Amino acid sequence: MQTISKRIYRIEASRPSTPNPEAEKALTAIIECLDGLALRKSSGDPNVQEEIEAVSTLLKGY
């Protein structure tokens, strides 16, 4: 019986947790922002480098 309990525990522990909808929205927003900055950088926008550095500093703080 103990072996079955251990197996059940391992299976339950390996199941992926359900994603947090707010975290998913935040991650999507961050990715969209970074994609926009990359597009502007590749287009030759001279002001985007400052924004990239600001976002980098912000993300490093977390």
C-alpha cells in the first residue's frame, strides 16, 4: 500500500500546475513590448536603444 501511495504522490507532483491567467497576460505583454522594441531597433530607430536599456534595468530589478 505504501508503494502505491508513493506512486500516486509522484504522479501528482509531476503534473504541471495550471497557469495563472494574470501571469500569462503579463508575460504576453512583456513579450509584445520586447518584440516591438526589437522591430524598432531593426528598423533603425535611433531612440529605441535608451528604451531597451530602461526595460533591461527594470527587468533586472525583478
